[in-house]
Amino acid sequence: MIKTIYSNGKIIAKTGNEIVAEAMRQIEPDVVAAYPITPATEIVQIFSQFVADGIVKSEYVAVESEHSAMSATIAASAAGARSMTATSSQGLSLMWEMLYIASGLRLPVVMAEVNRALSAPINIHCDQSDTMGARDAGWIQIYSENSQEAYDNMIQAVKIAENAKLPVLVTMDGFIISHCMEVVEVYPDFDVKRFIGEYKPDRYLLDVKNPYTLGAIDLHDYYFEHRYQIAEAMKNARDTILNVANDFEKKFGRKYDLYEKYMLDDAEIAIVIIGSAAGTSKIAVKRLREKGIKAGLLKIRVYRPFPSEQIVMDLKHIKVVAVLDRADSCSGAFSPIYSDIAASLCSTGIICPKIVNYVYGLGGREIDVEHILSIYEKLKKIVLGIEKPSNKVEYINVRI
Amino acid sequence: MSKKMIEIRWHGRGGQGAKTAALLFAETILATGKYIQAFPEYGPERMGAPVQSFNRISEEPIMIHCGVVNPDYVVILDPSLMNSVSVTGGVNENGKIIVNTSFTSSDIAKKLGILVKQVHVVNASQIAIETIGRNIPNTPMLGALVKVIGTLDINEVLNNIKNKLTTKFRHKPDVIEGNISSIKRAFEEVVS
């Protein structure tokens, strides 16, 4: 029998998109500006219905493109409103120049992002190329394994953004989560509203008694200092995220961290993964543990800021680590998460585990328990010295 | 995957409600206190094109997020799909197939090349026409599925579906009654 963790929680069945729209209804931002795109369409479709039905008092701005969606969201935020948007894939790409403006102006915009492959060739299914491409945009990036996490992350994102003064995007995997109905515990509206609190910006453009300039030109005299401040803010956001997670746990009972360790502490071989495939991989870990194989897993929740020092401490005892990316940098070298993990391990000067890089699931290509088991099989062979760790990206379930 | 987990695959044609059936089934089963998943396979979104959707039911939280490979139950809404789609794909010898058809289970078993004991048949289209007034076989097939699974309480399922439909069709009480009796009839009429 399913039990709630929070005493006033309620168990419901919802798809990822439905539950994100539900979180937005409870958050009830002042402004939502969005342009629909598969597979994130339902989020704004459902939310705009809430607006039309008078269920929320939010202003909904139906814009003509994602570039305008992000522009309007930024403008609303600068004016002093709590503002949100939702998008996916090509939509995020079209927002590109505005993403940097949201973070550069230190605006606490919150975006729900549904991970989908980028064109060309055109594809509507899941991979994380879209948000991985935006990893240097100065946005906090929080990834969700399932609908529950997407819901909880959305609620926490509002507080994180407003405390860190940085925009936050919360992702879930396209179709795999966005269109999958599963069990979610929701909290009462009142409790969610009280948790996020009222938005009181330090300063805002519509405060006519205290005028200030926003977005002025900034040349070689101060630009560098301002960019340094953004980098510092991103680093400091780790503590903000942990503090919000702590408050969230105290209130609703669910524990969140920068990343999740699954049977990792005594593991000899492990994979690092992000998103919905982490759940599938946990099944593989469980099966290996039943056979006495010391397998473990590290699931990244917060990808930006990257929790580098902490991750090193939790991986340093592992003999061989596989880093799995659902995005290919086309860099001629390695893919995003691997590069971050490798750099983090290398920077400490301690003896590192051997690490290998796998790319999987592009354009919605299936990744199942057997695929994950085959990676652990490879790691075992590397531990035994039967095989050498590959020094290039390996691909899973692709016809080469 | 724990042994207790039940996996179901629905085959239908675009517009027949394979996705709706999987979602409605999941919501209904959740109300009995079990963990559920329901998801469609997204392909060409055209009326009449073959589509699939899936369910998982478990006593424990469901962590897995990949496709259903070896379904315990396969529900076929449109019998013509047996000519063009591999409806028995991944089904092992304990797997069960429930078909909306007027043929007998031995006819179907012969056609699909599987054991007779694996096949269950019900004329869900006929039931739908007589109870709902239209050939929408997805709701009656829910009743057949509950019967074949055997561990679910039909009265509990009916109550939950009634609650669900009451919110959705509160202005159309006939729709609710028709759907409920279609489920009841398919539950009673499905045979192996």
C-alpha cells in the first residue's frame, strides 16, 4: 500500500507534464510567457487553461516564439514579477541569446525544460543535448529522474533562483517522463505557497521611487568583474541549493542533495548518470548486488553548479567509473558530464579511479537494464585487468 | 525488476483509445494502493496507424524507465493488427494474450502460433456497440484484462472507474452507465 511521506500529502497519478503544470499552479507565478513545443506543450497548455478558468491569478503571455518567451519572462522578472516559462529542444535553442541575458542580469527566472534531441535530423524524442548545450549559460540546472522529482524540483527552484539571484531550469526526460503517468505525492496548495513564500525582490524596475539602470553597456572597465560575480554566484549557489533542500526535507520529508548515491559507499565499480535512465540503472545495480558484485551508482541532480569537490570525495575509492552521457559534444574528444568528472578528479591530485565515457540514448534510442549490465560487465573486466579502459567515447546500442 | 511486477502491452490503432485505456487502467489500479506506470509509444500520430501503450503494476515503487520488453499480458483492441504487427513479440509461454474478436481462442492460438491456454477472447466491439452505442473497445477490454489478471478486485475497479468517469462526464450520465456495464460484461464474457 502506498503511503505518503508528508502527513498532509496526497497520492495521485499524473504524467510528468501534468505534474509540472500542477507545481506551476501551486506556485502561481505573476507571469508565465511561453510558446508550446513537443514534448513540453502540455505544461503550458494545462497552465494556460488554469489562467483561462481563473484558477490562478497569473498573467499568461502567449508569444510568437521562444526567443520572445524568454524575452518577456526576463522583462517581467526585471519589472519585479515572479516569472516562469517552459520549453524543450529547438525552443531552448531559439532562446539562446536571451538565456545569457537572464543570468547576466541576475534574474531569478524559473524554466521547466523537457529534454529532447536537437535537429537535424529532426527528432522529437529524448536526449539531453538541448540543456547540455546550455551548460555554460549561467543557469542553475537541476535534472529530475521521475515525476516526483520534477514536482519537488520545481517547487525548490523558485526559492533557489530567488536566493541565488540566478535563473534555474528544471528538466525531465522527454516522453519517458513527460508523457509517462506515474505515482506522485503532492502537497497542499497552502503548504507549497508558504514554503516558497512571497517574492520580495531587492530592487526592480517598476519601483519608481528607487530608479536604477539595468542592462547598461559594460566594457573592459567592469565587464570582467561582473562576469566574475556571476561565476562566484554559481559556485555559492551550491549552499543555497542545499539549504533549500534542507528546508524542503524538514517541511515535506523528501531528502534531496546535489547528487544521489545508490549503493556507492562500498562499491568497486560504478556509473555516473543523469535523468530517467538512473532509475533503470538502479535495477541493474540491484541485480548485480544480488550476485555479490559490488556495483554502485551516482546520479547527478544538480549539474550546474557542478558539485566537483563533493563528487570526487564520493568517487575516489571506486576502481573503475563509467560516465554516461545522453548528449554527444561532437568535440572530437569527450562528452559533457565525463569532461566535468574527469576534470574534477584530475584537479585534486589524489589517485583517481579509471574512468570511461559512454554516450547512449540519442534521439530516444532505448536504454534498458541489459544495456546497463553490459557496461558493468566491461567495468568488471577492467578491474580484473582483462581489458584496458577505452580512451575515447564508447557508444551503447548504436549501429556502427 | 521484481517478480511481483506486472507488465502489460496494449495494441490498437490511432483513435481506438489504447493510450486512454492504459492511463485509465493505471489510475484505477493506483486507487487500489499499488504503484503504477502508463505510457504510450509515440510513433506516427495518424488515425488508424498501429499504436502501442504500456502499463506496469507493482507493490513496490517502480524505478525502471525503459520500454516493456517481455509483457505478462498483451491486449489487442483491433484483431486486424494480428496480420501486420508482431503482437506476440517478447511474450514468453506464461504470457497471456487478450483479443477483441468473434473467433475462438483456439482459432487465434493457431493464427498466432502460441498455446491455446495463452489466449483469451472477448467480443469487445460487440459489447461496446450494445452498451455504449459505438465501437470503442478500449473500456470493455479493461474488464477482460482484470478478469485474466485474476488478482484484482473487479468491484473495486468498477467503483474507481465510475468515480473517474463521473468527474469527466458529469453532464452525460448515459456515457458513465454504458462504460461501466461494458466493463462488467467483458469481465463476465471473456473466455480462454
